[in-house]
Amino acid sequence: MSHDLQGSLRSIAGAMNVLVDGDLSAYELDWRKRSRGKALAVVRPASTSEVAAVVKACAAAGVSIVTQGGNTGLVGGSIPDDSGQQVVLSLQRMNTVRSMDAANLTMTVDAGCILQNLQDTAEKAGFLFPLSLAAEGSCTIGGNLATNAGGTQVVRYGNARDLCLGLEVVTAQGEIWHGLSGLRKDNTGYDLRDLFVGSEGTLGIITAATLKLYPMPAARLTAWAAVPSMEHAVTLLGLAHKHLGAGLTGFEVMGQFALSLVAKHYPQQRVPLWQDAPYCVLLENSDHESESHARTQFESLLETAFDNGCVQDAVVAENLSQASQLWHVRESIPLAQAEEGLNIKHDVSIAVSRIPEFVATTDALLQAAIPGVRLVNFGHLGDGNLHYNVQAPADGDSKAFLRELEADVNTLVYDSVARFEGSISAEHGVGSLKLDKLEHHKSPVALGMMRAIKQALDPHGLMNPGRVVRV
């Protein structure tokens, strides 16, 4: 790095917040520990004005920027490449809740705020911020918005995009767009907010957001049901919509092998009903009347589900502790899969009605191509999002499996997704990991428009280059 750039960055953020030496693995190593880059420097600004100044300094030097929040992404989008010529701009010091507007049901926050801290802040004020995902203790809201994160409550509240009313953004030129509106209606031209949400830092840097809040439910009840097939899980989802209405806030499906990994690697956890059912479903009902009303709704739902054969057995959590234990089992699946060995991850979405056929078809194709391959299938059935992961055969070498077969497995799975008119990325984003696949599966017209937007907003290609779209 030139002395001029280093000096500029230190004058902007302070010498202690420009890291060039020592162990930078927290910023250079991806969450899955599959790839590592090399940063020219890690800069940690403390304000939007400092972010803007850093961008201007890097632009003047022709140095590209990789913006980073909690570095919990799964597609290689938040770490530098291995050139040693990219600046990592970490927003971890920008972690203030700026304001809360109770009457407007909004709060405005810095992009570096940890998601769980926002949940807790809202709860203390008597409100709900419903975005919830496994990494919520370390991921940041800026990263959640940059990737349009989903999570477990999308079926009721939508993705991160649906929870955001306004943004503050530093552009590729170092200008600041002050778009922190708390308006539900603003029909004054192109929706700039939606350009930046989901853009993975390739168009500009989200520095703050105005988020929606909701009244805290009077009661939350959780049920765990064993179902005889994926078709029956979809039938149960339809019944849940009918019986619970807007109260249905979570609907997760978990395959038997996925749950067996939790039972194997975390024996201290009690995994209900998994041994005699190919799939289990975790449902959450949030009620604004009372716990007794919510329980009555659940009982009616499960009675109907038992009568038509789509549920074999079920348990309803008696208290918050039991509900937390059930959710902990669900959230432990990715951790248990990692304990089992390296694996090939997929984050796909399919129309709910077509998921049973997709799973049956793709399972058969993989088993024929790789005898003994193990399928870790789980995810957010309520919104059509499956984490359809592929594990090596039980007696196989997981490193060799990943090295030799990942490309073939990805091609098989993504081609199957395309046949069922789905998406190869539901909530994790594209990053660098899926860049080539996106160019194969996205239409030329869509890619052309995406490239035109990138060229217009970041003409010199300095914002997270090599991610999402190749210009």
C-alpha cells in the first residue's frame, strides 16, 4: 500500500483502526473456513462521514473495497481476494441504535449493529423485530440487508428487504445518500432502497437503516410434528395457513438424516420423533390474543392433521424453555453437519407445491450418480427455501469428495432447480461462489440489466468486484 493511501486512511479512521500487520484471519477467512484472502488493509471507520472519506481515498488510489459486517456469509462475498490489493472496510465500530419511533413502529440503526442486539433492544421497548437466523449473535444488520437475509420467520414477516423502510448509503464516489425515511408510502421514482438491499456491497455501502417494528405477540407456541413424506409436510403447511392464518410465523422441515446428525454429534440434545419418520416439521404460532387462544388453534390444526394422515405424531412445547430446545435442535443441523465432515451446500428456492417432486427427482439423480451419497435436507418450507446439502458417503473421504465432485454435484442440483423453475440462491446471496452459476442460470436480459446498473453506479468497479455480476 502506498504511503499516501495508508496515511490518508489513518488520518480518517485513526492509526489504531487501520490494520495492516498481525493476524487478520477474522477479516480474511470466510465463515465456512473454505477460502482465505489477503487484505491490503483493514479499515474500521466509526461514522458514515468516515466511511465516505475512506471510499474517496480508495477511489483516488484506484483501490477496490470489500465491505464487511459480521463476516458470517456463506458464499465468499465478504472477504478480500488473494491479490493483497483490496481494502476490507469493516463496519463493526458503527453499532449504535440511533433512534426509535414508537408511534411509527420503526427504529433507525447503524449498519454494524449485531442482529441479536437489535432484537433485544426492540423487545425491551415492547416491540418485535422479527428477522431471525442462526448467526444472529454475530451477523450485522448491514450484512443482513446487503444479502437480503431470510431466516425462520419469512413466512409471516418476509425477508430483510420487507423489514426495511429506508437506507443511508455511501456511493462508489464517496457521496452520502440520506434515505432514512420511515415512510410506508413514497412513490417518487425508482426505489433506490431496493437496489442496494441484496446487492452484496457491489453498488455502494449501507451505513444505516430504518427498520420496521411490530407489536410483541401475547403468546408464542411451538409444535414439532413427524410427517410420513414431503408431500404430507406440504399438506400440513396448507392446513397451518388455514387454521393459524397470520399467526403462522415459522414452518421448518427437517429430513431424518439431518436430525440423525444432531442426535449423533450433540447427544445432550433431545431430538423428538425423528427415528420413525422421514421428515419432521417445526411450527410456530404467534398470537396477539392469549396463550389459551393460540393453544386452541394448535390443537385444532393438529387434530385435523392427524385425521387426514399428514401427521404421525406431534408434541407441543409447554413453555418457552421447551420451545427454545426445539428451535435449538433445528439450528444445530448446520453445526452437526460440519462435525460430520466437509459438505456441499445449496440454498435453493422452489415453489412450495413443486418441492416434493423436486426432492424426489434430485435425490434419485444424486443417488444414481454417487452411490451412498447422503442428503442433508432441511429448511424454510413455509417460503419454499431448502438447504439441500450433500454429504459424502459414510465411508468416503469428505475432502476428496468436495475436491473431486463439488462441481458435478452443483451442476446436477442447479440444473434440477432450473427444471423446476426455482432459484439457485434463496437467502445466502451469490458472492463469488455462485458467480459462474448465476451467469449460466440467469437470463441474458436480466444479466444485461444488472451489468448496466453496476456500470452506472460503480463505473470503475471498486465496490466488491468479482461478486454477484461480472462486468
